[in-house]
Amino acid sequence: MSTTAAKLSDDSHSQHWASDIYDVFKAQGVEIVSYVPDAGHTHLIKRCESDPEIHAVTLTTEEEGVALAAGAYLGGKRAALLMQSSGVGNCINMMSLVGTCSFPFLCLITMRGEWGEFNPWQVPMGQGTPAALTAMGIIVQRVAEAREVRATVLAATKLAFQSYCGVAVLLSQRLIGAKQFLE
């Protein structure tokens, strides 16, 4: 018996909100986008990779993206980190740099362990992500509907880069589409 993974959302729907994020990045001068490959960010990653004005950086671990954001700021560039909620636990210690060094940090996190989750291993970190970020001094904003993406990411980008603070936008599992296994 073979199984395949499927999403509980329309793929064109995710392309729409991913384009909204990309448009905000372009309008706000985000030139470096780092990520650990993630299905939830696929369309956004592809847009960034195809843009010669955006340097898309594949990471081996999420905490490298925090350091990259610090270095980008020191070099006069704007960076954003893309990750899945399971990666938040990997970079909690590194996130202490954001508050200690007072540099802009923008992170977009696709959530797991929520609506329609099939994998019990995703639930603990998915549920703990907002509290873990808050404990590290990162301002948390959440998006549950596609129509909220552009305005929320724009507000988060302005807050991060104009106030020199850390801001994470949580893209809910309902928005990105829950994965499920089909036989």
C-alpha cells in the first residue's frame, strides 16, 4: 500500500498570498531572503530565486538566518527569514541577538501543528511557537486569511526596519493548507 502527501488547500490560493509577500519585499527593499526549504513557502521562494535583485539563500539550519539578518543589517541591506514553525525551536538561542544587538529582524513562519495537522510530531512546536518567540522579545503577528497577508506583512516589515526590532509573522496552517496523507 503506497501513500502520497496532499494539501487541503488550492495551490493557486497560496500563489496569490505568496505574491503579496513578494510584492511587499520588493516595495520595502528586502534584498536578502534566507530559508530552509519548506513546502509552505514554495511559491514565495521561487519568486525570490527568480528575481536578480533578491539574493535567495538556502540555509542548512534556521539559526543561520538570524545571523544572516544581523550581517545584512550591518552591511546596509534588508533581509527576511522564511521558516516553518518546527524551525523556531532550532534558533531560540540565536534570536537573543535580535534584542541584545537591536537590529531589524523580519521572519515569516509557516505554521504546523494546527488546523488539520496529521503529524503529531509537529504539534508541540506548532503550539509553542508564539510563546517561544514572545519569550525572546520577538513581536508576533498572525495571519489566518489570504486577504490579511499583504497588510500584515507590510506592517511587520515597517515595524521591524523602522523600529529596529524583531517581528515574526505567523502564516496559519489554515492559510497555507494542511497536509494529509492519502492512500
